[in-house]
Amino acid sequence: MDSRKMVLLVGALLIAALAAFMARSLVAGSATPQAGAAVVAPPPVDGPEILVATKALPVGTILDATALRFQPWPKDLVENAYFLRKNTDMKSLQGTVVRTAITAGQPITQGALVHPGDRGFLAAALGPGMRAVTVPISGASAVAGFVFPGDRVDLVLTQSVPGGGDGPPLKVSETVLRNLRVLATDQRTDNVDENGKTVVRTFSNVTVEATPQLAEKLAVVQQLGTLSLALRSIADTSHDLEEAIASGDVKVPDSNDPDADKKMMAKVAAMPMSGKSTFVTGGEVSRFQRTTVPGKPAETVAPQVLGGGSAPAGGSIGGTVVGPVVRVARGNNVTVVPVGGKN
């Protein structure tokens, strides 16, 4: 190969290498275009503010300040049944009851609420299948009046059990029903005055929501002793959930659906329960009280003289047993056996 061809070949290789280097630099230096979503601000709502639900409100919900808020609404979609901010007093709506179910964010209509004092208010406050029962409560045992409609309480029974023997009766206090929703106190379904301020009042009767079976228990409990209220915490549901699952009243969903878990928790939170009651006797509080019911004394029959005669202890005159005896019970049959005799 002559020198001319060699020079041309070397020059071609240098040009190719330079072109490859420049192409690589151009590709590496150019930034890859990023696909960015343009943030578009929602157009302002041209309309008045109306009242909407901040959360799901099932039938029978007693409204409070946390359940409602005002929100701008398109003026073309505003209905006459909506609550407008300029014409609505929020305080006057507290204590009203939801008549038809309302989803979160849905406008509140005037026909969906029942005001205290309106016809059918208490029936609207009751959940499906529930009953309203009024029980007497002493003023000293009503949590000093700090129980309002919508709260949940436990019912405590205090009674004296005399037994059949001598000595003081057994004094015992027992939690008989739990998680009862308060519907009214002394025929009042609200706790605000004419100015919308919360008022604490003592009361002697309380109306609670219960199942038909628990309503029967409430009717009997009133005849046994005095009743007291124990106010429950709004977060006191974990222990009740365990008991409800153990008793079979609530079934755990098979899937890991969060909505199903929320429904299960809501069901437990709204479920009145009786279950296994807890109790405390007087002896556990004071050493001078009893811990058991007084027992019956041993029964004895004093020796008798019949017909002017007498009989030895444990004997009989004319077929009548006299003297110390023992009564032996076998089922419904009771046999009287003289002491020292044979059955």
C-alpha cells in the first residue's frame, strides 16, 4: 500500500472518531424532557355558602357543632330547602335529629332535620329496631347534670339483699347495662337556652335507647333498687369491641377492607350491651359491711306435749314427730327424720 492511501485511511479514521465523540457529547449534554403536570387552580365558586355535613350522618344522629359547616356552593345549584349562612343560626340546629341519612359533604336540607319539640322527634332519634325507655334517676346520681342528649352512659343498680337470717342485709352495687345512648333528660331533648348557651340542669328522669330485650331488663331493674348513671368516654370502644366479638354480637369481616372495619367499629360504638355484669359488695368497701347474703338459721322443733302426755326427744306421739329433727330434701320430696333415727 502506498503512502497516499495510508494517509487517506488514517484521516478517515480520525474524522469518524471525532464525529462519534461529538455525537456522544451532544446526546449526554441534552437534558431529557420531563413531563410535568400543570397545576391548575380550581375556579372560584360563584355562589352563597350553604350548610353541609362534615361526616356521614345516619338516621337518628343528634347533631352537634362538629357535624356541620358552611361551604360555598354554585348559585345555579342552590335550592330553597338549603340552609344559607346569612339566614341560619348554627346554635339553633344543635340538638336536632337527622330524619334521613346524609353523606359527608352533602347539603343539609330543612326536611332532613327534626327539631326538639316537633312531632315525631323522639321516634326519629331512635335507631332501627330500638326502643325508648325512661328510667328514674336520683339527682345525686345523675353525674351532677353533666349528661346531655347524645351522650352514652352505663347504668348502675344499687340494692340491699336481706337474705333469710339475722344481721344487716347485703349491700351491693352492680353495672347492669352499658353503652346506652341518652335521648332526653326530664322530657328535654336539648341542653341550650334561648341564647344558644349550654345549660347544666339536674334531672330526675332520663330516656335512653335500648333494644327490645334490654327494654324488658330496664323495666325490671327499676323495681330492684336505685339507679345511677356513669358517663362513658367517647373513645371507650376497644374493650367493648373485644366483648362483642367474643359473644358473637359482632362478626369480624373476612377481607381487609377498611370500610368494613369502620362499619364494624361504628356498630360496636352504637350498640347497647348487657353482657356479664360487674358488682361490688359492701364488704369490699367497708370492713363493717357484709360480703355475702345472711344465711338462714338451722331449723329446730321444740319438744311438745300432746294430749297431756310427753315424749322423749326424737320420739313421736300419735304419729307426730317431736323433738330435734332433720329435714332431708331429695328433689321435690322432703322427709322429716328425728335426730338419731333412721330415714
